[in-house]
Amino acid sequence: MEYPPRSSSKADLLSSLISPSSLKKQAFSSRDAVYTTLKQLILSLKLPPGTAISEKEISLEFNVSRTPVRESFVRLAQEGLLEVYPQRGTYVSLIQVDLVEEARFMREQLERAVIRLACVQFPDEHMKILEQNLAQQQECILEPDDERMFGLDEEFHSTLFAGCNKSNTWSVIQHMNVHLNRSRMLRLSSDHQWDHLLEQHQSMVQAIQQHDAQTAEHIMQEHLHLTVTDLAILRDTYPSYFQ
């Protein structure tokens, strides 16, 4: 069964953003607050690909001048999340299929290598984090929450890198992940059948515990290849979201 991504009016979404008073409490600059919040809305698909946004509406919602908004737009455009067209406006970028595939390719190569390292030696404290994460994923399947499931999936994979002392490598991956992450989020929100994802994660943990590098690498490869199949389905279902 498919579930269309949740949508709200831009006014409703933007009015629920961080207020100026809370910005001070969190020691965020206006620029950082605008940037962080807009990026979250774009990556979570609450601002879907192709959505038009303007400096004026964002500055009014945040009660800030246009300067921090303009700076945030520039930064998001540099990351590939916004497209700025002179005399036409600014739009949330469409998901670029070639960049999704490139990011998936990079993740596959690095994550296969990392999980082989994990099978050689993996700290107990990080294994406990993985086991707790799996329990939370199970809870999320029982009470579906797209954003929570996405966050748990990210935490699972980042813990593998952290446990192998490769957190900087994970950080590098994040710079290429913006288009891939939006397609992953679209997959999670359009189909709540997440059991297979959990089963693969559970099998990875079991392989690590058994020091079975060959099996762990094989499961990781299958896991990340789901993106290829999912992408074809998503492009057919949401053609206006893709470039």
C-alpha cells in the first residue's frame, strides 16, 4: 500500500519553524537557523522538489532581514538543494537521478569495506548502540514514523563507521548524500512496509557478531542495491520530483 508524502501549506510549515525567541535560546544565528530549518524541510520532503520559495516570505516568517535568508539560499544552492533562476525565482531542486546513483555507488564501496572491518573487531559499546537501534526500528515499524525511521537508519550506518573509527569517512559521505537522502525519504514515506529493511540490519549485526565478513558484505551490498530498484519505482510514481 502506498502512502503519499505528508504535505502542508508552506504557510503552515514555515509558521511552525524556530521562532526568533527560541533562536536566541539555542544560540543560533539568524542565517544558521534559516539554513538549518529549510534544509530539514527539504530533506524531509515537507518542501517537495519543485516548490517555489522566496526571500520575502522566508524573511517574514523568521522575522529577519533578507540578508541571512539570501546567504542561506546561496548555501543551499551550493549543496544542490535549491535552484536559483534570475528573473524567475528560487525553487527546491528536483532530485537528480545521476547524483542519487553516484552517492549510492560511493556508499556501497565504503560501507562494504567498513562492515568487513566491523567483522574483525567491533567495540561492545557500539554493538549495544546497534542493538538498541534495532529495537527502536521495530517500534517504528509498529507505529510508522517516516522521519524517525530515516533517522534510525542513518544512526545505524553511522554507528558502523564510528565503531570502526571511520567517523570522518561518514562525514564525507554526507556531503554527497542530499539527492540520495531525499529519494530514501520518499521511499520510506510512500511505502510503510519496512520489515525487509529491519531484517537486513538485523542480519548485518548477526554477521558482525559471528565475524562473518563475507556474509556481512553481501547483505550490505544487497541492502544498498535496494536504492536502484526503489528509484525506478519512485520515478514512475512521482515523475515531477525527478530531473
